[in-house]
Amino acid sequence: MYLRHVPCHVVQRGVNRQPTFFSSANYCYYLDSLAEACTKHGVALHAYVLMTNHVHLLMTPREQAEGISRVMQSLGRRYVYHVNNLYERTGTLWESRHKASLVESDGYLLACSRYIELNPVRAGMVVLPEDYRWSSYASNALGTATSCPVEPHPTYLGLGDNPSLRHAAYRELFSTAMDPGQQQAIRKAISTSLPCGDHRFREQVEHALGRKLGYAHRGRPRGRAGNKVTDPF
């Protein structure tokens, strides 16, 4: 489910949580393809991280709600085709359907962006988010150009009157540990593909969609033995 001008947290995982990136060139190709798809389908990308076996993206469709779906379809086909040709393999890399959670701008957008860019830290891959090359942290926190440009959301722009102030304020968000309640809310929302926000936000989403929302499943996600998971959600 997507709505125009409403940010959405998207997660796509490799089949059976197997690796989807095998070299630096793979990451670069994916990011180039992501930037092209977002431009083509009118989607603003605010934050991202590419892990070894899954990706997190924070995006907003501008004029067409289905823009995100088109980005993911285009990206999936192009990247899988590229990897299969490169490594002389067949079949898909990704699970059949990505997870998607609409995000309340005021209460959760910056927390979700932070959650995404802290994935490599939580996974023990790096000590600091700036040490991980394949995320949007360098752009959002340092103003460093990346191969896949991000577009500031109005909530991010509200951090300061100029880029320098915004970068400093954004870095400050990472100076303390994430609130466990917020982190759990983001994790639960993406695992069930439900909105991430307060009760009023959920009601607004239900009204816009014209239907009630329910959990896709209940309980803790079941692990898969023998596969390394770089991040539970």
C-alpha cells in the first residue's frame, strides 16, 4: 500500500536471506539503477542502506502512489538480470514481495531514517555509521555526494535553516541510542507492512485507503537455520 506524498519504509530481502551483493561493483550498479528508477517514476529517495542480503529504502511517491511499486519492479528486474549475466547464474535473488510501511512524517520519519542508516552498526559490521559506504548517512549527515543522491524530506529540512545546520542537527540524532520503543515500533511496522505512526496517523491512512488495516501475521518472525542474518528487520 502506498499513498501520494506519504513516505514509505521499504525492505527487500534475498531469497532465504541469502546474499544479494557479491562485490563493490554490485552495490554501485544497484545504486545507479535505484537513482535512475526513482527519477523515471517520480519517487523521492530520502535514506537507504544496502546490506549483504537485504536493502532498506525510505521513499516518497510524488504524483502517483504506485511509483514505489514501479521502482521496485524495475530495480528488481534490472539488477537480477545484471547479476545473472555477470555470474552466469539463473533464477531470482529477491523474495517475491518486498515489505512496505507508510511512515508518519512528524513522529517517525527521522527515526526511521536513523534506524535505516544504523543497520550496519547494529549488525556489527562497523562501529560508526559513517564507516559504512553503502548507505545515505554520508549525504544526510555530512553533505557528501553519493552515487545515489537523496532528496531531503520537509521534516529533514526543518532541522536547520541551511545545509550545514541540518547536517549538524542530523548527526546529533546519532549521538545517543535510539529509543527502544521507537525502534520496536519501526521494526514491528515493517515486519507486518502496517503504518508506522500514532493512532491518528493510522486512522488517516485507513481513511485514505478506504479500508481497515490488520496485521499480516502475529508473533515473532521465525528464523532460518544456517543463514547469517545481518539485521533481524
